[in-house]
Amino acid sequence: MMETELTKRIKALTHHYRPKLHTEKRTLRWADEVWTPSGIVDSIRFEDYYENEEYLCRLLDAERFSKKEPYLTEHRHEPGKCFRDGSTEQNAQKCRGCVLRCHNWRIGMMVTCFEVKITYQDFKSRNGHNFHGNENYYCVPKALAARIAGKVPVHIGILAYFEGERQYGLRQFKPAEWQEVSDQTKVLLLYNAMKKWCDGAVFV
């Protein structure tokens, strides 16, 4: 079945919709019409994200740092206590902007699946509900979003397409819940997407 121009436009918007890491160093790759374990998904995206993220204090979490790190602060501040108020507690408001605060993280690979549905009949069809990502979204025209909201599984989100005289885009109508995806499934999805990147494979 031939894609409408609206479908193509929405697909293109999913490629850069709200990346998890807003940095020039992020990795963001996508492919359209990719095989998944249950069928072909309209668009799939792979990107870096903070798999484990935490903020440490060089005074309160001294044992988590190398021996050199505490030494640099011990001669000025007492280890185990906040130099601002003498407490042993941390919170985002108090610690924001502190020179002793350290951002610690590990990068993981996140997969997002997008299924584009232009009409209610399209949404009700048995085809095109192939969600295997950490986050999964239906992408629909704004007028359709409210109609399908009560029929969408709780963990699947909805992105509503809008357009005006000077702009168009996607807005989150319903958030997606995080789903764990096995490394085996990620490798399979990445491999099938890579076929598109390498030789423009078309699946029939």
C-alpha cells in the first residue's frame, strides 16, 4: 500500500523527536520499515541514554572516589559533612551548582518504536502494532489522539501530529512507559535496521 504524504512527514519527524541526550556527542540513528519479531515497524530509533545516572559529593561520598580526589578537598573541608550546612544529607536543590558535586553515569543503548496511524480504521487494523522498544509510540493526527487514548495499552505512548500556518510537529499526548528489552532483541533490531543503512534493503 502506498504511503500518504502525511505518513511520510510524520515518520520524518520521529527521527529527531526529543532525543534523550541533548549533546553534540550523542549517537542517534533511525530506519523506517524495519523487521521486528512480530512484523515491520514504521520507524525505529537507536540512541544513547543514561543507563545509570547519579550525582555524588566529593565530601559525602568520599569512599566512591579515588584516593586522590578526597585529598584535594580534605585540607579545606571535613569529609563526611556538607561544607555549606554541616549536614550529611544531599538534595538536588541544595547541591545544584556546587563545585564538589560530580555527575556519574553509564551510557546505554535505547530503542524506540514508532507506529504511524492516519485514520481510526488504520489504528483498528491488525497490522502495524509492532512494539519492541524501550519506549513505544503511536503517532497520529491531533484529532485522532483523543479518540484512541482509551484503547491504547498503558505502556504505549501517543504522539499527536499538529500543523499550523507556519509550523508543524509532534507533541506528546500520552507518555510511554519504559520497557526492558533484552540484548538479544536489541541486536536483532539493530541488525535489521543496519540492512537498511547498508544497502537500502526493501522487505516484501
